[in-house]
Amino acid sequence: MENYIMTGEGYLIVRVSTASGTIMIEDAVVSVYSNKDSINNIFLRLATDASGVCGKIALPAPDKNLLQYYTNKKPYATYNIEVSADGYFPSDIIEVKIFDTLTIIDNVMLLPEE
């Protein structure tokens, strides 16, 4: 983020599936990377449950109340996500925008390797 402390918190839910979203993938690994200063640093790594979902992830974001005073700043934080599972090609999602107090749901479809 650009020169201010992220005192807010936004949320991310990742759903992982295949076959046009009809088959959920259990035990897919979801890695979240902070995208600060164009350097990917691992923030956390989780696995999906039987419904293909990794729980609601709390991520630092700029406080929405502070942003009204800094109109030239981005009102969100960005994170990169990598999703992988045995037998599937991995998927990368670049610059997912996380806003203070909001929940972003990202549906990721993996393609089988065969």
C-alpha cells in the first residue's frame, strides 16, 4: 500500500472447484501473498474443506474512515492468491482488492492435469 498504515480489515473467501463449478475440490492449498512494494511475501496458507471453501480470511486493509482524507490513495489493499491441488493445474489470481469491512468471494476453477 502507499505510505499509510493498514488499520482496517477486509475479508476473503476462496471457493475452489472444477467441472464448471459443479465439483468442489477438498484439500486444495490456498496461499495468500501480500503484494507490498511489488514483492510477494507469503501472508498465510490454508486448505479447503469438503465444500471446497477455505474459511473467511481476515486481511489488513486501509481504514475506510481514513481514506476520506487521502483521495489520492488507493482505498484497498492488494493480495495475490495461488491455488493448487493434486491432479490439477495451479491457478494464480493477481491483485485481489481487499476493502475495509467488506468480504470478497473469489471462485477459482482448477483444470485437471489429464
